[in-house]
Amino acid sequence: TPCRIDAGIRCRVIDGPTSDCRMLDSPQALTCLGDENPTELVFVYVGGGCDGNNNAEGFRCEDEDGGPMMRSEVFIEISRRDTTFFSGVVALDEILTASGEFENDVDILISTVENNMAGDLLQEMRMRTECDGDDDLTLLNTFGALQLVGFTNMPTGRQSIFAKVAVSYDVENIGRLGAILTSAVSTGAFAGTRELLTGDTPLALREELAVGMEMMTVNLADSSMQTFSFNLAVNGRTAAGLLCSDSTNFEFIVT
């Protein structure tokens, strides 16, 4: 066939418990268990103060100057003695990952941002990081301005509330002649329906062209048995005016 184009959709998990979209499932263990402390803790900065938060044994929290008070941006440092597990600027509702060989507790300092560094202290915490089943490291527990949304240790593996998913759309010319791609319309669970081209686009023989992408952070705890569907429909022609088209679908279910 002189004019023949092939639509493709690829889905991958760029941050989550698996790299395969079709292997996503809700967290299997809500609490960090076992004899080994975590090697990774994942939080989301929610901006709250110490009042009304986690009352677990071993957790201490003190606000300074009113606390974070939902500031749009803060500097967060998670450390223990000379070991730093995370240090950087974090925006409200942003996810941050602290990694390393955790001992039994960590110190957390949340400050204003001055020249991309820590400014005035807003909140100081100490939290236990032992996986002994005493409910300290339980998903969705709140520690001051931070909420625990993921952890990793050997017995339970990687458990996460969130997964960052990327879906890419591409077109390949599999005909016998060069082609001109005239439209590429995607309908995605994240971005809705979009025309991915700004105009006619040449497509050489056997050339594969990435035409679009969409990304989303999926709440696995709230998406159990939810189906996420994606579609790509493409149209093209040869220089002589021969027409061709193709469409494809992809979906995954959070189990």
C-alpha cells in the first residue's frame, strides 16, 4: 500500500511501585512492617501546622512564627546527625522523596526560602522511622506539614499512594512512499481530546514520529478498579494525494 501509517500509544510509570502501567495496583501494605527500617520515604508537602497531626509515640513537632501556614514554597531538610536524606525547595502539594539507610528517627526542618536555601525556621520535627508496626509509618499519616504517601523496605517492598504516569503518542510511516501527516487527535484520560499537530507534517519512509504526550499523578488508593483509557486517530496522504488513516486504543486498570 503506497500510503500506510501506524498509530501507537505507549504508557509507562516514571515514578511508582512498577514501571508497567498495566501492573499498577492499590497499596498492598499500608504500614511499614518487618525488622528492617525503610530505605525510602515519600511525602507530600501539605503545608499544615503541628496541631491536630500525628500523636504517635516518638513524634515531636514545634511550629515557629505560626508554622508553614500553607506557604506556596518552603525549604525542607530531612536528616539525622551528619546524614542528609533530602534537602531542597518544595512547592505546596509537591511530592518529595527521602532516600538512604534510615536508623530509628530523623529530624525534619521546614524553613522559608531565601536564595534557594533555608531561611527562617517555620517547623521542626523528629519522627520515628522504624518499621515495627506501631502505626508511625502508615500511609496517609500526617507529620506536621508533611503527609506520608510512600515507603520502601525489604519485607514490604515499595508501597505508594501515588504513581506518576506518562503516555506518549507516536506515528510511523509503514507504507511504500513518503507521507504527509495531516492530523493526529488524541483522547486521553488525563488531557482530554487534543489535536496534536499544528500543521501538515512530512513523514519519511519508515520514520517514527512522536506527536504528543500527557502526564498525570494517579492516586492509587482512590483509583481501585478505575479504568484509564486513551485513543489516537491519525490521518495522512502521499504527495500524489493518496489517503491513509489509522487509530489505536490503550487502557489500564488500577487493581
